Amino acid sequence: MPPAKRKSRVYSLDKTRTAVLAQFGNVRKAVEGLTPEQLAGPTRLGDWTVRELAAHITMATSAIARGLAVPGLAKAELTPQDWPMTSAPHAQDIAAYVTGLAADNDLAALYADATSSLEQALADHPGDQLVANRTGVMTLADYLPTRTVELIVHTDDLNDAVPDLDIPYDRQALAACTRILADALATKAPGASTEVRVPPFAVVQCVEGPRHTRGTPPNVVETDPLTWIRLATGRTTWAAAVEAALVSASGERANLADLLPIMA
């Protein structure tokens, strides 16, 4: 019998709204302090400079207001756990758009405009309002948590690119990002033979095979939130994380190398 479809996690609109605003504020404060030399520096995202990465973050948050403004939406098509696996086909278009956005606009103005549109969008719309995005239609209550993935992942990219930048991670935003990517793994590889633990935020069961019913599961993977996020988005590899003792894995079905990354 095939595994039952995983029930979608419910996110608090109020908590997620607060988390998105907080993390975007953390990024904006850090970006405003970057020098021209720092902004021109490389990132781990291919050819993108720090300026282009910073511009992309404004695009990802402004997407909420753009999506809310699309008329005639009929119904939601995606849940947060489905969303991470739908973005890859759009990467080339996003990269081209971001290159132009960074070249043609002042970063301070982009962040000011994004802050204004974000605050207005989150104040004026209920959770069941439909939002269009590149990959489908979602409710605002489901789409907003995906913005924590964009913000946390790219905060980590900025911290990697600029030594000593040390942008903080809002705890609620980090929690939502971790949970979405963990749930996406369970959606990609349904089953109950392996338990993936990302304390203190997420525990999911995944991978086809014998189901355990009591006690410690025979296959267990455990790691910290940032390592999990880097694995799930291709910022690091399974082999590198295991070699660095950032992941513990026990059991014959505890190797997740073939399932990662989830979102690239």
C-alpha cells in the first residue's frame, strides 16, 4: 500500500508575519552597512556578487505584494512542503531578472520599497487570501512561510560571503525554514523507515522501508538547523557534512545523499 499523503503543517500567520518582518529587518540593517568593495565581492551562488544577492532578497520579499495583486485566482495549488521542489525550473529566469535589478537600482531604494510593500501587504490581507507566484497559487498563510526559506537561506549566503558580517537569524524564521525543508524531504521520499531530527525545530519520518512502531527507530539522522538548511539547498554535501561530524547517521537507510538537495 503506498504511503498516505503527508498532511500539510499549519503555520501561525501572526508568528510568521512577525518572523518575516524581523528577518528582513536584520538583512536590511546589514546590507545598509556594506561598503562598495564588499558589495562587489563574490558569493557561493555562481556569478552573483553580494550586490546581486542583496537585490534578490528584496525581490523575494516583494513577491508577496506582487502575488496578492494578481486578479482572478481560483484556488490554492501548492502547500509549503511542496513549494521547495518547484523552484528549480525558474532559476535561470530569476538570475537574469536579478542581474538587471541590481544593475539598474539603488540598493537602499530597493530595500525601502520592499519594506513598505511588505508591511502594507502583511497588514491588509487575511491568511486565506490567494497569492500567485512563479510556481503556483498559495494562500497567504502558506506562502508567507516560504519567505522565511528565502530570507534564512540568503542570510546564510550573505554571512558566508562577507567575513564578520554575522547577520542574526530570527528564531521563528529559522524554525519555519527548517520545518518546511524537513517536510519537503518527507514529501519527496515518503515512508517511515528513517527518522530525521533537526532539534529543536523538526522531526520527520521518511524513506520507504520497514516501519518502526516503538522505541528508537532503526535509521536515524540528526543535525542542527543551519547544517540541515545547507544540505537541503545544496550549500554543502552529505559527504562533507558527515566528514565534518555535523551530521550523525545510523542505520542502513540513514544515508540521504541521493535525496539531497531538495531545493537547488
